[in-house]
Amino acid sequence: FQVITGGHYDVDCRLEDPDGIVLYKEMKKQYDSFTFTASRNGTYKFCFSNEFSTFTHKTVYFDFQVGEDPPLFPSENRVTALTQMESACVSIHEALKSVIDYQTHFRLREAQGRSRAEDLNTRVAYWSIGEAIILLVVSIGQIFLLKSFFSDKRTTTTRVGS
């Protein structure tokens, strides 16, 4: 699993077998990998918890790889050596699995970058709106102040006995 967005990019994770026995438990992890062999059939439960950070929503990527890959060639269990074409196919297959892992990694990095960029864009938009409102208020205040400098103030004079 890997936390893609939210807070300090950490979650709690727990995995339980069908009897409720905890097989894996980690606290405040950003990413991790856990491999195990199921000892019995049943429903295994896993839970990602954000209990310690209730104000921040988080997005978590997780991947299950169940079982072994099927053999590339049905006759791969034979005792004889692979032909040059078959060994080339096996090496290409292994390289392509590596490419899939790299693509997954880069997609996760792209999702993190996109999330940060959208958050930054939102903050810049709010800051710009706030500056525009302040600029408007200051402009109106200056207009009234300048207007008061150039307006005639009527003074009344009274004559006292002549």
C-alpha cells in the first residue's frame, strides 16, 4: 500500500485472518509491503485507519498479488533446456513485469503531484480573491478620501450687530 494524498501521508494498517488473528499491524506508515501465505481458506480482512488524523481525508493505493504467475510456456516444466526463442521470451516477460511495476510507481507519483498542484491552485485562487477584495476596498476608500479634500465645505457666518 501507499498513501497518495492527505496529511502527513501516513495511515494505520491491519490484516486479520478468518479467525480474527492479526497477521499484520503497522501504525502511521506511508507505504509498506507485506507478503504471506494463507494458511486456511476464508475471508481475510484488512483495514486502513485514519483515526489519529480525523480532519484530513486520505487516498490510499493498495495492490493484491494473489498466487504465482502461470507458466509462460505450458511445457515449461519439462526437463530439457529452453530454446533460444523461449529464453528470449522469458527474459522479455520478466522485463515487462518490471516495466509494469515502474509504471505503477510513476502513476502514484503523478497522482501525488496532481493532488499537490490542485491544492496549491486552490490556495492561490483564494489568495488572489482576497487580494482583489482588499484592493477594491482600499481603492474605494482612497476615492472617498480624495473627494473629501476637494469638496467645498460650507461655512456659515453670522454677523453680530453692526
